[in-house]
Amino acid sequence: INAEYGKIWSSLCDVTMVTRDVIATCIKLSLWGNKTDLSLLEHFKLSVKDVQSGVAVDENDGRILSNDLEKVVECLMSLENGHVGIVLDNSGYELFSDLCLVDALLRSGRVTMVTLHQKTIPWFVSDVTQCDFNSTLSDLLGCEELKGFSERLSSYKSACKLVTTEHPFWTSPSPYCEMQS
């Protein structure tokens, strides 16, 4: 995490009122953040910088096979004391974009708790483990450009509004339909 992320995200992370558009943008950034996984970049036509700067957000809507973003945003904005779960994939920029979504959801007033499901082991090189999460949070706290954002994340964690959990399922070969509730 560096100052460049701070410049890119500071306006989004510091909006005073989280609207449907902010939630939709954060969801898209979280989706396209996965494209910074180096194993996928060879076949993606945007550079890492384009993805990280947000260029990919609207220009790539046509690449989504089935887009229910409006329904998802409507569902999230209709929640009262909602609890959202997010399955984490990769560390680095992808985790950072997921944390931006977490922040927007909790600041929306509609979601009161977010559970981040991380891996028990780094199944692939960059999979998020508890150590990666803690390291990222620590790095964010050291970034002056993201001071408000990182302090909110730390506060959410302390207040148990942001919870991390791990389970062997996330590194198993099982499909989601076999996941126990």
C-alpha cells in the first residue's frame, strides 16, 4: 500500500454520505480489483494501473456476463442492521479494494457487520490469510493519505463490526452448493 493508492481512493473513502452510486462503484472496484491478480493479467486488456485508478470500473461493464449490480445495491440499501459476508481472494490491491467496499457498506448505515472469510493457508501464492489481513491493516495505518479510512477500519475491527474468520472450505475443491450454513 502506498501513497498512489491514497491519491486514487481518498475521494471515494472520504465521501461524507454513502449513496447507492458509491456502493455500486465500490462493488465494481472490488470486482475488477481481482484483475490485478498477476495470474490473470496476461489475458486482460487493461494495465494494473488502469484497474487501480478506476478506469476499469465503467468501461468494462460489457465484460460481465450476468450483471445484477442494481439488484444487489437495492438489496444492500434496503437492509436494516444488515450483516454482509465477503469471501476474500488475493492480498495486495484486491484486498485493499475489498476493504474499501467494507468501509462503504458500514458507513452506509444499512450494514452493521461485515464478516471477511479468508483462507486458512495461502492455497495460491497471494491468497489472504489472517497474517496478510493484519499486515495490510498495519500498512494502511501507516499511510497518511488514508488516515481516516485506516482508522475507521481499525475502529470497526475493535467494535466487532468487521470480523475476520477462516475455514478450510475456502481452500477445498467443493462448490458453494456444498457449503454448510
